[in-house]
Amino acid sequence: MREPLSFKVFRVVILTVLTLFVLVPMWVLFTSSVKPLGDVQGKFEWWPSHVTFQPFKDIWSTVPLGKYFLNSVIVCSISMVLSVIVAIFAGYAVSRWTFRGRSVFTTTILSTQMFPGILFLLPLFLLFVNIDKALGFTLLYQTRVGLIVTYLTFSLPFAIWMLAGYFDGIPRELDEAARVDGASTLTTLLRVVLPAARPGVIAVAVYSFMTSWGEVLFASQMTSPKTQTLSIGLQSYSTQINVYWNQVMAASLVVSVPVVLAFLLLQRYLVAGLTAGAVK
Amino acid sequence: MTSRPTVKRAGGRGNARRLTPYFLIAPAIILELLIHILPMIVGVWMSFVGLTQAFIANWSTAPWKGLSSYKLALDFSSPIGNSFLHSFEVTCLYTVLVVGCAWFLGMSAALVLHRNFRGRGFFRTLFLVPYAMPIYTGIMTWSFMLQRDNGLVNHVLKSLGLTNGDSFWLIGSNAFWSMVIIAVWRSWPFAFLMLLAGLQNIPDDVYDAASVDGAGIWKQIRYITMPALRPVNLVMVLMLFLWTFNDFNTPFVLFGAQPPKSADIISVHIYGASFVNWDFGFGSAMSVLLLAFLLVVTGAYLLIFNRRSRRA
């Protein structure tokens, strides 16, 4: 269909405004990360007058970024793996069986997603402190274990939802054929259904990893200096005297690039999964 | 729940099939119970006891306080109740603005990028970046841009001759607007994603029929696209509403546990009362009130939406 002039103008305006809105912060992030400290503390410059990669070296020594990184990688990977495993089983059940309590299960799980995080933080804080006290050693409070258990449930609702959607798209005949051959439910799931759902599983894994990687609220109270993750650790580049803005930007880049790349590379699968619930 | 050997017995085959889904969802249920349902129950209990610092590691001895935390939060003539009410109002305004702007930008971008043209893939990918970045890195970048002396925003405003370039963006009433812009920046791509997916679900022949009838592109958007997007819009707006109303990241990364009064979003308000003043009982009471409010709004929203769609 022919587009009238008004729509062409609308398109140019919208695309220009949004591109600037998205790109300007990106530009600041990139250019400031290669400026010397003096330049980011002085008047703002669009183009860096001195380019240096020193901030990318300094970020590792100004604060223990390596430790934060390691903590984040450990916590996010383990909670990702566990969350995907739990979601595969639950998603398969939701997709293939009509069992009593199915809709209660899916509704409850999805509705926990909308509750305020602070509502869970206070009781979990109290529970973790007191469970550790009863155990006589620190298992949950401000430990990686505590954080892993918590994070794993954050991505679970969406993970189950997304995977159930993917499984729905895999013909049931595959399951039945395997069953006729004498395969058990578990074998059918692992050998037949799961390989066919690989893109969905990868998308769910990335989604789950990203959720924990960006989490701030629980990380702020449920970590100690020893177990601190990136989301809180990155704030330590600002001290009372000084904010190392170039290093803040360099560290932000280092932390963002892997997840943004993963997201963009897998966007087809992720978008399909994220929107499936709302559109269908 | 343990896997009993009985299901393997002859005739137990059907029984086993019936129980299979329950075994499969058991891990998810146990985790949900432990991390969501149980804490919620404990949270409600906490709101009735005086759980201050002295009792956190000693919760069984905390004194029962009945409804007094609720009374404190809802007594709007007292300074404490008043600041809670103020925080609630700030959050409402914040939510309306952020959801409204995010919807508008997302809708516009989806309408524009739904139609094929050169460079479409590039824009589509670019627009996802704010959503894909870890929340706090985006907010920290904005925080740098909003610095008074070395930030981009004041620099641009000054070179355009709009201000003297010495405004404070992160304190006083400006802090609120800074927060709104950052939250819109972060959430509009989500609206865009959902609406674009919604647009792709509208069959082409509906449009073809309309253009034979002589309807122009704006008329088509008004009379075909918008009504067809209704279900997506309803779900998406609800999700954006809940996320924005519960937003903790934007104020916390920008301002820490005690934001300026203008930016005192409710989650941070409760966080401050709980972890700065160490009054978990009062914090829980406010959390329960927040949840009650969200449940009522969501319930009313779904009720109105369901009735309307039934009439349609």
C-alpha cells in the first residue's frame, strides 16, 4: 500500500527521536570509558580529546571487580542451570497433561511475578538469619547459596511459561512414537522433546541469567563484602571524595557487553518466548 | 512426596501416568512454597509484631503489636503516615507517566517498524539494547549524564541556550523527572516488543479489505490496528504498571536507600524504613498495604476488561 506523506514524516520523526534517545547514552558510555579521569571530571566533551584504555585496566584494581565478577558468574550460572532444569519438568507437565490443579499452579506461579520484591525481602532476610542460627552455621544469610536459591525462583515463572509454550509447538506424535517404543516419560522428555526444544531452552537460560545478572534489591541486603555481586559492587567506584566516572563506565561496559550480545544474538527466540504469553 | 514403588505394580500403570505431572511440577512447587508463599505468610505475621533490630535474630520473643503498625502507616496526620502517603502519591504519578510514555513510544515504534523498509532490522535491534542491558548499568550511565558540572544534559541545555547549565538534576524536584526519563528509557522497548509481536499476529487480509474500501493508513490504524491490539495492550499495560509501581532499581541506583523526597518511590520508602531504621514490623505492614492496593487495582482492571470483552 502507498504511504501518505504524513506517515513518512511520522516515521522519520519517531525513528530520529528514538534513535537519539537510545544512542546518546550508549555514546556517553563508550566514549567516557576511554577518557582519562581528568576529562570526565571536567566539562563534558562529545569527542574524547585524549583516548586511553587505562580505565579498563584500572577497574580491576580500584575495587575488587574480579571478585564481584566471579560471585556474579557463580550465582547466575548455578541459578540459571537449576531454574532451567526445574522449568523443563514443570513446563513439560503443563504442556502435555491436563491435571487437576493445573490452572491453579500456572496462575499462582505467574501472579507471584507481580508481587513487590520488598514483600519477600523482609521475611526472607528474617528466615535466612534464623535458619542459620538454628543450624549453627551460615548457610543462607549473605551467602552465595542463599542468593542462588532466591534468584532461581525469580526467573522460574517466566521460564515455565516460555518452555510450556515451546513444548506446545512440538507435535505430541513425537512423544507417542517414543512411548510406543517403550520409552519412559523421562527418556521421552530428555531424548525426544528436549532436543526439539533446544532454541527455547537456550532462550530461557539466557533470560534466567540476565534476570539474576541485573538484580539489585536482594543483592543489596543478601550479600556480604565477600559474596557481593556486580550490581552492588559497581557502586563502589564512587567514594566520598571521588567518583571514578571513566572507570564506572568502563566497568559498566564490561558487565553489559556479554549479556547484550547474548540477547541480541538470540533475540528471535527470546522475543518469541517473552511475547508468547501476552499475544496468544 | 516420594516416589512410591506401588505405582510399578500391575494395574498401577494408569495410576502412574496420572501422577506423573505432579512429580514433574513438584520441584517448582516446593521452590515456590519456600521462596514465595512461605515468606509471604511470614511477612503478614511480621506486620503484627514489633520486629525491630533487637528481635531480628530472636524473632520468637518479638512483642505482639496487633494493628498498631498499620495504624501508624495510615495515620496521615502524623509525619510518618504523611510521608507514606506522599510516597504513595509520588509512585502513582511516576507510574502513570512512565507507563503512558513507554506505551506511546513503544506503539509508535511498533507501527513504524511493522512496515517493511530498508534498515528496519537495524532499528529493531538497536531499540532492544536498553532492555537487554543490566538495569543498573543503564541507570549509572544516566546518572553520569545528569551530573551538574560534568554531565551531558547540562552541557547540551547550555549550548542550546535553554539554561545556564548549572541545574541540579539529581536533587530536589528535578530528581523526579530524571527518574521518569530513565525509567521510560528502560521500559519502552518492552512495550515495543510486545506490540510488534501483536501487530504481526493481525492477518494481512483485514488490511487489504480496508484499503479496497479506500481507508487511508491513519484510518486503518485507528479502526483496525488499535482494536486488534486490544488484548496485547491490556496485558502489556498491566505488566508495565506492576513493574513500574514496584520499581526499586531506578531510585535506589540513582539515590541510594534515602532518595530525595520528590523521588521517594514506595519500594525504596519501605526499604529505608526497614533497613535504615531497622523496623521490619513497620516495613512489613507497609508492604502488605502495598500488596493489597496492587491486588485491588489488578482485580478491578481485570474485571472491567473481562466485562468489556464479553460485551464486544
